[in-house]
Amino acid sequence: MTNIAQIEASAYHSQFYETLEALPKSLSDLLTTYSRIPKDHQIDHVVKLRDEAYADFPYPCIGTFRFLEFDLSAHYAYQEHVLSPLKMPFPDNTIEPLFLDLGTCFGQDFRKLVHDGALVRRLWASDIDSKFIDFGFKMFNDADKLPMDHFLCPGNLISKSPDDKLHVLDDKVTILHLTAVFHLFSLEDQKAVADRCLQLLRKDTGGPVLVLGAHVGSLSPGPYQRQNVSQDYSHKYRHDEESWKGLWDYVRGKDAWKNKIKNLEVKSRLLRRNKVKDAESGEITVFTRPDPGSNLLWQMYEVWVTFT
Ligand SMILES: C[S@@+](CC[C@H](N)C(=O)[O-])C[C@H]1O[C@@H](n2cnc3c(N)ncnc32)[C@H](O)[C@@H]1O
């Protein structure tokens, strides 16, 4: 169903920023200490790679440099439910956590985890296109630091091919991260994506495992078409808290899952993304409560799944 808010939303044009005055401080610190890229080369280095990537993949989050912002570490569940288990030594005979950054793009959230002290052997990433994996290694200058075989490609959420590389991690993932991925799909395809996420999750932990991330959401859920150079890189469906829960409840109720899932808990928050000036860090992003009627919001979510 299309309402007035959705028709207005369809008038948005994707933005493209030619360059940027400063990098987010957290990214610049990581490029300095982890990637060993001198401060005065960093902006040129990032903009050059961004331009190359945008020429092939004109996603709004690449055009506007949103991908430089470490969205996973800004997630309210990051410290407790992502970083802490991925850093912690696990005694013998307990289940070791396994993290997958699905749709990793430049792999900035993966590198932030490494930089924050997560154990690298627990970290995996995937993308549908190997160019993104290559861009990530160039951007972070770390081909000698990370295990190449932990970068799965092509990993296509809606592929039915038995050769798709995501199958390597079927039934193995305990923390599954997807940021700026769900909104790329129509509601029908999102059902297939949620189903694919459930397949990836580890079933025998005896406790809940986690899918988390964020994407563009709206107080008026429904199909949106952010106008872009091509349909392929556009946002297609935005959720509010209720419709997002409804999607997962629908998938959980399918024959394939209804007897296999003991509990499924969906939490999400719709937030407004704001850029503000910070004396120490330059420009930073802060998340605040949305204005009434907003249809371009940021939805952070957690989906906790306990299998029978
Ligand atoms: C908008 S980018 C966001 C990437 C990153 N997570 C971030 O927050 O910056 C979307 C990513 O999803 C990947 N992608 C697109 N379609 C996909 C599919 N069918 N299966 C898996 N990944 C896909 C793209 O290649 C791209 O890296």
C-alpha cells in the first residue's frame, strides 16, 4: 500500500559528497595506529577509494561517506553482546562465539572489532562482490594481518545455489551483523533474507543467539523508492518497530522453523541520525529520538533466537 508519506519519500535523490573536511576521529585513529597510514594522507586515501567504489556501486551510504562511521560500534548492544563475548577467553568445552559481518562492504565494522580487541579467529565477513573485499584491504592496508579465508565471496543472501559461499557458515554463526542491508530488499525478499539469517545461526548453543544491526526505517512503514542512479542501489522497504517484529514473526511461523525455534525476541529503536560539531572529535554522529512523522530514520535492532 502506498500512502502520501511514501510518495513524498520517493522524491528523495541520493546525495553525493565530493569530499570531506575531516574524517571521523575514531576512523582516523584506526587508520593511524592499525593501518599505519599517516594522518595527512588519510583523506586523499579514503576519498580515492570511495570514488572508485561509488563508480561501480552507487549506494547512498558510499556517496555520503556514511560507511566511515563504524555503525556496529555505535549500536547500543555492541559492548555487551558483541565485543565482550568476542574478546573473552572461553574455557574448554564451552561454545566459542562466531561473528559474521554480512554485506561487509569496506569491512570497516570488522576492522573496528579487530582494533577493539576481538579475537580474529572468531571474526568472518562476506559480500556478494569481491571488489568490496579488495577495497577493504586497500583501505585498511591489512592484507598481512587478517585471514583471507574468513572473507567469504560471493555470499548472496537470496541465492539458492549450493555453491554460494555463505553455506560455509550455515549453522555456525552466534552473532550475525547486517547493517544497511535489509533496506536494499523488497518486503518479499526481506522474508527470504530473514530466513537465510536463521539458517546461518548456530542451533545447539542451548541459549539465544543474535542477529543485530541497523538500516533505514520509518515511522510510516512500507515500500519506499529512494531515487538513485539505479533501482539496484535504492532503498526498497522501511520498517517501524511493529512491522520489523512482524517480519520475523512471519518467518518464524513458516513450516521450516515453527518446530525448530523455541523463542524469538525482536527489539528495535527508530532513531534520528544527527551530525554535530564536537570540540575534541570534529563532526560526530549522535542518535536522538525521531520527530513525529519522520520517514527517513535509522533503525537499530536485535533479534534473539533460541532454537529447540
Ligand atoms: C549499503 S552497503 C552496506 C555495507 C556495510 N554493512 C555498511 O554498513 O557500510 C550494502 C552491502 O550489501 C551487499 N549486498 C547487496 N546485495 C546483497 C545480497 N543479495 N547478498 C549479500 N550482500 C549483498 C553489498 O555488496 C554491500 O556491501
